[in-house]
Amino acid sequence: VKKRLIEMLAEGTHNVFYAEIMSEFGYNYKISPDRDEFGWILGDVSRLSNAEMEESLGKGNGAMLSSMVWRKDLGSVGYGYWGLVTSLGYKEPDDDNAEEFVHDQIRRCIAYYT
């Protein structure tokens, strides 16, 4: 999944909906256990991307690659994303700054991976 998200960035795709990326890996967005499992996978992807960037660029300079995977109904990241944000040591932004936080994460991923 990490490799595919990086390929998408290189292709100029900066966000993808869950249903689309999940189907590429044989998951069905309409099936709750599939969504749960894929959410865990995305969490692992973000932990890896964040650690990789911080190791290369220094503490505080990581980013979450899963920031580019969005829920179609929300037009942004899913609810589980914010728990991951705080578990990785980021301060959860208030509602007014949440969208900018996500876009900043995507910009960091673009800069690092492309």
C-alpha cells in the first residue's frame, strides 16, 4: 500500500478515496471488517512514512502518507486519522486548522517522495 501511494504521488495524484485504493488490494469498502483492516494498514503505512522522514530529515519533519486517503462522504481523511495524529506526537489541530494540517502532511509527502 505504501508503494502504491508513493506511485500515486509521482503520478500527480494527491488524494484517493478509500473505495478506490481498497479495491486495488482486494478489499471492499462496503464491508466493515475490510475497512477496519485497511485502516490498520494505513496506520502502519503512516507510522513507517513518518519514521522514515524523521530519520532522514530530523525529528518533527515527518509526515503521514495516509493523509492522501480520504473518505468520499467527508471530502477529507477518516475519523481514525486523528487518533493516529496524536499517537505520532502531533498536536491535533482545531477544526479551523484541520484541513490545512492534512494538506501540509500531503505537501511534505510530495516533497519527500517525488
